[in-house]
Amino acid sequence: MESVVTVLILLLAVVLSGPLARLSRLPLPLVQIALGAAIACSVLDTVELDPDLFFLLFLPPLLFLDGWRMPKDGLRRDAPVILELALGLVAFTVLGVGLFVHFLIPMVPLPVAFALAAVVSPTDPIAVKAIAARVPIPKRMMRILEGEALLNDASGLVCLRFAVAAALTGSFSVGAAFGTFLWLAIGGIAIGAAVTLCIARVERWIGAHLGEDVGTPILISLLIPFGAYLLAEAAHCSGVLAAVAAGIAMTFTERAGEGRAVTRVQRTAVWDMVQMAANGMIFVLLGEQMPDILERTDRTVRMTGHVDAWWLGAYVLAIAAALAALRFAWVWTSLRLTLFRAGRRGEKPPKVSWHLVAAISLAGVKGAVTLAAVLTLPLTLQGGAPFPARDLAIFLAAGVILVSLLAASAFLPGLMRNLTLPPDPSAQADLDRARAQAARVAILAIENARREMAEGHEDADLIVETSLRIKALHRPRIDNEPQDEAAAAQKHKVEKIEKQLRLVGLRAERTEIFRLMQARELGDEAARKIIREIDLLEARYTI
């Protein structure tokens, strides 16, 4: 019972963190860490984290959602840069930081040093978004960071698995590791995609033959990442990659346009809540663990061969500096290679400033995945002896998270101002053309339906009048096809004015509906339905 109360209080801390972050103008992750530390210092019981359970509860849904919502067209356009950051940078970081940690702290065995390097290699785009909330991140840069985080979560955790295996067995074979990596990767991806596609097919059959309710598809979508993860782990494949692949496969199951619209709207809201709660809980739990980690400072510092606790802070800063230097060097090299490839294709290569390189480098904030991964380090070796330097690795990883958050909080908003990226091919023209084509098809379908309905119908004139009104709703999409610059500028002004007026009207409607409901002139059920419709329309004009 006490554990349940503690979990509920942690969730309450997540709820309170949003208003407190806006009030204090501090980044949301830092506020959540502070709330977690305050809970740990109170009379409440702290949470004893089982590493495997922690990993299972938090990572599958977050990785699944990343894979599901990642824009696939943007991912394809920036695939070379994303792959260089997500795969090459992880390997570069694990090798470089691992050797650096072992050199810096000889008491840390080399496999454990590589394990620590593996857990601090993934980045956290959620933390970046929270930190840069006051200064919007350019869309292309955010897409690159999200794509990097989607893939480097998996690659970093796979490296961690190899490092832990080497620490447990005391041996490491490159050939065996490569074969294991292929099995982990290919098996995990195949299992994750298969789970999603099979469940989607069964769900469609049930919906076609037995009907569909709203709650069941939402619950199924929540269970898919856990099913994919557990099935992959049972097959000794990568559950992390399975969760990512399951999320990516969800995109393809939706392309048929099946299912009820209300299900999709509510499912999006549910997943938004899950994402907020899971990410918030991880940072609150990080703060909740910090006092206990600090209490073990005396024992932890002795692992390094020193007696003064300030050495731990020096090691954290040194590791954070090494991570920043390696990331800066890799980002600069990656962007130079991208420009070189553009030049080889005959394109005019855009200029890339040190300003941009520094911003992308600093945006490599550590967060949820780093904490989840370092807590999965085993407690003991195969013979029952304590896992070497486990407490030290947890302390250093937690310190790196805090340093990266503080550094990004202090410097990233300033770097984001007046930041320019290489031009991104705009998809707006393609979007307008697709909407216009869809509107033409819709108008043709309405006209055909009108003719069929009007044949021999006594209300033929009413059907014609109604069809004209419905077709008028689709014609603005045809008018929005790509135009010249002057016409596009004029269209943009008209759209801005229309958006403002529509929002005024919608908000006035909602205010009146609330007044009618409070005056008991309109039933609650009818009022909620109308308010929901108004909310959806308002969201259309505010996103």
C-alpha cells in the first residue's frame, strides 16, 4: 500500500512540475528532478527500483511512440546525417569515452567503462524541447535530433548489452559480437514489425465482422510495445529495436485509412498523456534517487582511489567535456561530409557555421534513456560478487545528465536565436497539391452520390441544394494549390486574418455553450459533444 501511495505522489509531482516550470521559467526536466529530490528527503518511502522492471515499464512505450510519430519523409531526406549521428557517433562515443574513463579512473574495469560510455551516448529530444521551449528549435534541426534519438537509443543500448556481457564473462570476441549484433538487430526489427502487423490484421478483421468500440484499439496500441519487447527478449533479440520497429510499423497500418476517426483522436490524446507521464516519472525518479546516490559518496569516491568527494565532481565534468568534444568533432565532420556529397551531385553547397555545429552539439542532452540504461546494470557478477563500480557508474551517469541539462539550459537558447540551417525542401507545395486532388475526388464522389440519390426522389431539389453546400466545403482546398510568390503572400495574409476571425468565432461559440449548459438550457451530453467539435476545430487552426 505504501508503494502505491509513493507512486501516486510521484505522478502528482509530474502534474505539479508543469506549472512550477512555467512559474520559475526553469527547464521542465530540472524542475522534475528537484521535485523528486524533495520527495526523497521527505518522510515518504522511496522507490526501490528493479532495473529490469524499470527498463520494461518505461522504455518500450517511449521508443514505440518515437518510432510511430517520427515523420518518415523527413527521416528519409536527412537519413545520411541522422545515421552518421545515430550509429557512427554512438560507436565513436563508446570507444572514445570508454577509453577515456578507463584512463581517467583506472579502478574502473574497461568493460564497465565501455558500459558507462554506452549509457551516456543516447540523447533525449524531449529534454531538448523542454529546455528550448522559450526559443523554438528549427524544424529541420529538431527532426534530425529526433531521428538521431530514435536510432541511437537502440544502438547505445545494444552496445551496453555487449559491454555488460564482457564484464560478466570476462571475455569479448569481435566475431561473436558481430554475429550476436546481427541476430539482435535483425531479429528484434523483424519481431517488432511482425507483432504490429499481425495485431493490426486481427484488429481489422474483428472490426469488420464484429464492430469496433473506442477503448479496445487504444488499449491494444498501449500493449503492442510491451508485447513486442517481451517477445523479442524471449527470443534473445533486442527488445529495444523491437519496440522501435513496432512503432514504425504502426505508421504503415494506418495508411489504409481504416478505423473510426474518434478512435484516432482519443488514441492520440491517451498517448500524449502516456508520453508526458513516462518522461516526467523518469526525471522525478532520477531526482528521487539522487539523495541516495549522494549518501554513498564516501564509498563511491573510494572506488576511484581518492578520499575527497570533490574528485567525483571533477570526473563528471571531465566526462561531460569529453562527450561534448567528441560530439562537436563528429557533428562538424558529418556536416562537412554532407556538404561534400551535395557538391559531388552538382548542388550548390550551403554554408555551415560554427554557430550551427555548436547548437547541434549542445543539443545532445542526456536524459530518460541514460538513466533507464544505467539502472539496468546487474547487481552481481555470475559468481555472486558485486558488479564492479556499479554505484560509481550510476553516480557518473546521473552527474552527466545534470551537467548536460544545465549546460543546455544556460547556452542553448542563446545559440538558437538567429540560427539558420541549410535549406529544407518544403513539403507545403506537395501538401497543397494532395489536398486539392483529394478535394476534386471528394467533389466528384459527392456529385455521383447526388445523381444516384436524386433519381426518382421526391426531394431532388433539396438534394441538389445540399450537395452544392457540401461541395463548397471542399473547393477552398483546390484554391490553395501552389501559386506565384505575390499570390502566395496575399493568400498568407488572407489565411492569417481568416484564422484570427475563425478563432474569435469558435471561442465565442464555446463560451455560449458553457453558458447554456450552466443555465440548464442545454443538456450535459449535448454540450460536451458540441464543445468537443469546437475544440477539434480550434486545434485545427492553432497547431
